[in-house]
Amino acid sequence: MTENNNLSDDMLDSAKDNNKKFTEDVKRSAEEFSDGAKKSAKEFSSGAKEAFGNTPGENKKILAGILAILVGSLGVHKFILGYNKEGGILLGATLIGMVLSCVGIGIFVIWATGLVGLIEGIIYLTKSDAEFYATYQAGKKPWF
């Protein structure tokens, strides 16, 4: 019986040692994976900053102009240019217009915000790149 107890104790100790080694291997593998993921994320982040951080004025001009024409009533073009307050005003007015459309007057509010977007989109796309950059990105002119 004592041989069985000794054998069970030996097996138990062996299992504990194996479990401890396995746990250490898993921890080491997880740390290596985590370090690799962090390194990859840093490389991706720096690449993205390089690719998108230096966006020239022309790209913002075209993007803002097209978005202003297509979904100008939502103020997306204002958010693209960094005018968060003005974009919020257009978005809020459109949402209020949607709620009031049951009454009838909301349709005019939605139509007006859409018209503002259309006009701004046309203005954005007809300006030269330098003029657009100077007026809307450097000069920060929020409306028309």
C-alpha cells in the first residue's frame, strides 16, 4: 500500500512539475506574442500616420466637396475639415427636421440643410487647391 502511495505521490509531483513547466511555457509564449503584436501595431500606426497624417489639401477638398453634395445635410463634410461644432449643428438640425417631418415643417428644415451642403460642396470643388487650403484648412472659415 505504501508503494502505491509513493507511486501516487511521485505521479502527483511529476504532474505538478509538468503543469508548472507548461504554465511557464504558455506565459513565455504569450509574452512573445504580445511583444510581437505591440511591435506590429507600432509599425502599422507609424505607417498610417505617414500615409494619412500628411493629407494634402486637394484630398480633403475633393472628399469634403463630394460628401457635402451627397450627404451635406448630415454635416459630414464639416467633420472632415475639423469643424465639429458646425457639423454638429447641421446634424442636429437634420435630426430635428426628421422628428418634425411628422408635423410637416421638418421637411423644410431637412431641405434647407441639404441645400447648405449642396452649395458648400459646389464651392469647395470650384476653388483651387491653394485657395481651398488657405480658406478652409488654414484660415478656418466654417460657413460658405
